[in-house]
Amino acid sequence: MTQDEVAMITFALRWAPYGGGDEHILPEFGLLPTVFYRRLQAILMARALGGVEFTTRRGLLELCAVKLSGARSRASSAGRRETTQSA
């Protein structure tokens, strides 16, 4: 695992109990939260992570899924608002 991957997992583990710490992602990683959660999800799915238990990995994957589904919901509702306002 790279240092960046370790930092992302460590951050996610620290902030997961508090809803993810989205407001800290951009200053700490220079990434928007959706990009962070996509990368974290890819890391968790692509590798055997030594020292990360199955239940921990599953919990972080669930956090990513929730965060990414929320981002899609906000984007599609914003698109619906724009369409409605344009009409």
C-alpha cells in the first residue's frame, strides 16, 4: 500500500464514526469528498489489506456507498431543479 492509501484509510477510520469528516477531506487531501470516497472504495475493493479486518473493510465500503449515493442523489435533484426552473 502507498502512503497516500494508508493516509486515506486512516482518515476514513478516524472520521467514520462521526459521519466521515467530509469538511476535512479537501484541506487534507486536496480532493472533493466524492473523489475521495471513489478512490477509497477502489482501494478497499482492489487489494488484500493486511491489518484491516473484514468487518472494518465492510464498514468502510458501506460508508463509501452511502456517501456516493448521497452525492448522486444531490446531483440528480439539482438537475431536476434546473430543468424545472428552465421550463
